[in-house]
Amino acid sequence: MTCELCDGPLHPTNTIGVCKRTLECIRENKRRHDIKRDVCGCGKPKRKGAKRCSECYRASLPDRRINEDGYVLVASYDHPRRSPRGPGRRGWVREHIVVMEGILGRYLLPGEEVHHKDTRRDNNEPGNLQLRIGRHGKGGVFACLDCGSHNIVAEEIA
């Protein structure tokens, strides 16, 4: 007996008329067909029924938003301070933290906080941010316009 498709030898107990090698080839072609059908426009595989792969989906989501407290949040999948947390879950991190960590070249340590000098929570320019140890409270940073000193005492208006 020979295989109907490749004319190779068949095992005597084979009842389907197709050799093992041909069956493997058919299965492989089916897998290739399934993969072709489940491929994103970028060429990467996507989940069955999905419109695009996970990377293209993530790229289509907004990267920034402003929360109810006025802080700018940036999307992150791997930052230790992101919220909500979980492996592979998209979370949000306050942008001023990410900017300060970029300046420092490391993540913030426990107890370190970033302060906005001008008190505007959406102004995350590096020159407007200040690293502080411990809770820094609300308020701005004041400096003498003449000499730049921060050693300033508040006086009552007479």
C-alpha cells in the first residue's frame, strides 16, 4: 500500500490511506493557515477574534491623561509605582515622578517626593521640579529676586 498524496509506503494497519509524514504536513499547513488568519497588520500574531496584536492595541491607547487632582498621568506597563499593578497590566504613573526619575537616572527611593515649585501640577518641566525628602506639603518655593536666596522670612503686611 502507498500514500494517496506522496506515494510513500503505508503501515499495514493504516486505514485512512495517508502516511504519517503527510498527516504532519497537513497539520503544519493548518497551523500556518490559522496563524495567517490570526496575524495583525504589523505581521505579529494576535489573539483569536482580536482586531490587532497586543502591541498595536497598546499603541492605540492614549498615553497621557489628567486625573481629578490635576496631575498628569502617563501610561506604563513596567513602572514599579504604576497603578493598578499586575503583570502585563497597563497602569498609570504621575508624570512628574517619571521626569524626576529621568533626571536622576534611577527610580525614586522610599521617602523621596517630587515637588512642583510653581504649585501647578500640570507643569512638569524639569526646571519646575524639586526632589524632597519626606512629605513636603502644599505651597510654592520662594526665593529672593535679588540674590536668589531661599532664606526668606514671611512678614506681616503693615
